[in-house]
Amino acid sequence: MKIDPLSIRLAARAAKILQPAQSLGVIEWCSQEIDYARVKAYDIDGSPRWTPTFMPWLNQIMEDVTDPAVREVYVLKSSRAGVSEQVILNTMRHKLATNPAAMMYVTADLDSAKSYFRSRVIDGFNLSPTTAKLLKRARVNDTEIQFEACKLKAAWSTSTGSMKGEGFEVLYLDELSTYKNFALDVFKKRVETYTYSTIVGVSSPDAKSRRSSDEDPIFGAYNSGNQATWMCPDPVTGKEFEFLFGGKDTAHGLKWNEAKDEEDNWLLNEVKSWYITPCGTRIEEEDRLRILRKGRWVVQNPVAPDGVHSYRLNNFQSPFSSFDDIAKAFLRAVADGPVNHRVFRYEYLAQPWDDAIDTVEAGALLGQSGGHVRKQRLSTINPEAYPNPGVVVAGVDMQLGSMWIVAREWMPDGTSALIDYANPLTWDDLGTFCRDNEVTRVYIDNHFAARQVEVLEMCMKYQWTACYGSANLKETYRATAAPAWKNSGRGAQTVRKLSHNSNTLKDMLQSLIDGRKRARWLTYDNLERLYVSQMTAEVSVNGKWTNPKGRANHIFDCEVLSMLGALDIGILDNPNPQNRAKATPRARVSYSPTD
């Protein structure tokens, strides 16, 4: 069979077009390929040609996204940080050009998915000559591009259909804090079929939501990783520091002049600001980017799971902002009240909003350390006083998008000591926490209807106890071994359940904390503000516990459940012994979803 020369030339040309540039890393590829001038309607700040020196703090994040050894990348960012363009879209273009694979881009709702897919994703492929050629040969619709070598799909968080079906090697979660009922486990299922897969989560905290900072998904995602921060050299001493806002009581941080009128109102147009480093060096705005570009990422959480990387970017790192912009935004926010002050912390500083703490209650907690540090067991550091190790009981508070867990060691005499607490995003993370802290019993809240089935499945599989709070129960608690499923055709499978009077248990816990019980209730040295804040969120009024300021109280609920476990296994005395559970607790439980 003879093949004409024209066919040979066309085949060779097609092969050259489709051949991936395997040797180029993402930074080198973007430097050679990305030219924003190729698409006149493409809105971008900065140089028309991509350069790695413009925002060098994004280079390492982009490399992580393309590194097979990194499984999850989370970026907690301020507004106007340029992260979506660089970390999501440029790595997406690089992936298509060099190592094509199935990818999914997820945003909050259908309208934003379609709009962004058209204006940034599709148009953005024309910024590179290589991806532009691949786009021409692809089939394109409103939410999907079928390239010859792979598929790219856009989805939105409320689309149940998009979250099912085929898997994807790379999953981009853009502004994940705006998703309704965010649950990382749902998204992990979309990539679990690939040996080397990557989840990329990028978001500012959601200032429009009324939830506490502890419940915002991007803070939980950031805390689950290695928590890298961008450290810069002091221009005089060379000592590294992070650009942080500071405060009126700190010598370092952002400072500005007293530009006020006779009535003590700020004259914002006359505000001039500068920055003072912890070493006392003054930095002017014209030197900010030069100093920033000499920085490096420093990991703050070296014990994070392998392959889970997280970064925080605030507005000091934005080329599109300035010291004056940040100072004026702060002054406006303070003048407008706490709600706008909270928005400022989210959108400019990428930091949580902390509510005030009752110092009397906080003092009661801080004064009860057992002399150990976080992640230590009291029986390990003080074997003379506690020759027999106690039982480590974990209380778990379920949320729609994550969980909270507290591990506490309970001694035979009723003394207990805090070991650790965490905000796991997935069941695997929960299992790792339990293994690391030698948890032997788990008491888990099961009040969220949307997650009751999965909680019961975990209780059945690992012999945990499902707990249901009620303010109207006459007993302190009531235990049953009840069917997990009713009329479901799943068979006669049972799970241990505890109904408990939440007000009574919280009264008991408060008595332990206040020292009104003989049993000692201990924390550890250098107790964190987050723990104290959540433990002091609720107050008791005429025997009923309420949360008047709506602060996060998950750790308090976890401690209540851990104490319920100590009651259930007989370490603490039940105030209503005639109502003690008839069901016999298991002698030992399995606790790890990864066992």
C-alpha cells in the first residue's frame, strides 16, 4: 500500500502538534508559553508576559500542584492575591500541554461555573500557542471540553450529578469556602481511582457567611496541611519575619500617621503608612515588593501528613495593594463596626476573627495544667502517680463539612488530662488522630441528618458509640443496642447508641472544671487560645445552656462527649445510677478508618 507524501507530512505535523513537552516544568513552561497579549479581552493585572519574578511566592505552590508526590494543596488567601489565575489556571494549561489527564474545575454555583469557564478557562487556553492548538481540535460546550487526550469538566458544589460518575486526576476547588455544605470526603472520591491524583483548594474566607471562623472550610483545610508562611529577610539585620498586621499594642506591624480632623474623624486621603519589622526596621511602600521577592516559604507544621501542603497569603503579598490601601481599609472597617472589621480580617489578612474571651472562665481553664504538653499522656510523664495508664476517650462533634475531636485520658480515680484536639476534614484524618493519640473509645455526635448514615456506618464498622443529645431526657443518659437501619433491607445490623441530657452533662463538666468534684480535670501547658475560646462559648442560665454570642463551641461539645464516655465505662459516678445503661460496653474498640 502506497502512502502519498502529503499524507506523511500531515501526519508528521499532527504528531508534532500533539506531542507533549514532557521536559518542561510548570515555571519554565509558563515562562515560555504564557502571553496575555494573545487574548486582548483577557483581563489581567501586571506584565503581559508571564514571569516567575512578578509573584515568586506562587512558584512553589504551582510546582506542588504538578508534583506527583503532593496529594493535596490548599491556599488560604486574601482577596486580589492572583492565586486562581496562577495556581489553578496556569497549572491546568501546563497539565494539558505536558501530561494531559482528566481534570475537574469546581466553583460555588452554576452561573459562576459557566461564566468563569467561558471567560477564563476556555479563553485562557489561547494564551499559550500550544494549548491554543489543542483547543482548536477539541469539542467545547458550556461546562466541558473534550480534548483529544483528556477531558476538562466544570462543575458546581450543589450539582450532585457532577460529583458522581467518572474520576478525575486533578480536582480544582475554587473559592471552596463559598460552597454549600462543603465536605472534602465527597471530592476525594472523585480522585481516588488514580494512583497519582491532586486536589487543589483555593479560597478566601467567606465573609458573607454568619458561621464562625472555626467552621469556615479554608481554615480547616489550611490547618490540615504543613501551614507554610512566607518569610522575608529584614533589610538591616537579615532576620526573617512575616508581614503581619500587628496591633496598637505591638511595636511591629503596619503603622500610620494621626490624620484626623478636629472632631477626631480620620482623614483617609491624608493617611500615610509604613511597616516596622520585629527588629525595628522601618520599611516604606516603595521597598515592600523588593523585600517580599527575597522571601521563602517556611513550614510551620512539620508533623502534617505527607503530601498535604498548605499556604497562607495576605494582602501584604499582593502587587495590586499597598500599605496605604490596607491601613485605610482597616480604619473604614473599625468605623463601621465589628461586622466589617471581620470582613477586613478575612479579605485583607486571611486570618480568623476571634471573639472576646471571658477572662475569669479562661483563667479557670489555664490554671489546671497537668504539667505535660500537648500530645503527651499524663500517665507517661508521671508514672509514679499513675502507674496504670488510663483509658483514652475521644469525643467527636460532627459538622456538615468537617469534624472536631478531643482526646482525653481518664484515670481509674476519675482524674483526667487533655491530650490533643483537632478539626479533621475526613474520616482518614480522624483515624490518623486516633492512632497518634492511642484512642481506645470513640463517642460521636450524630445529630446532622445529612451525615447520619455515614456516622452509623463508621460506628458499626469500628464499634464506636453514636450519641444523641436532648435537653428533655429525664436520665443523664440512656444506652441502647438499636438497629442501625430501619426498613432498609440491609439486614439486622445493630449499633450502640446513647441518648443523653445535654444540660445535665454540661453541668457535670462545669463542676469538674470548677473543682467541685473530687476528680481532677486537667489541661496541658501553653493551652491554645482556640481551645479556651470554644470552651467558654456557652453559659448556663437557670439550668439551661446557651451560646449567646454564637461563638464556635465544638471543643466544648467534644469534652462533654468524652466525659459521657467516662460515665459510660464506669470511671465517673453516674448521678442517676438506676438509669445506668443495661447494654454492656465493648472491652476494646477499633478506631481507624484506615485499619
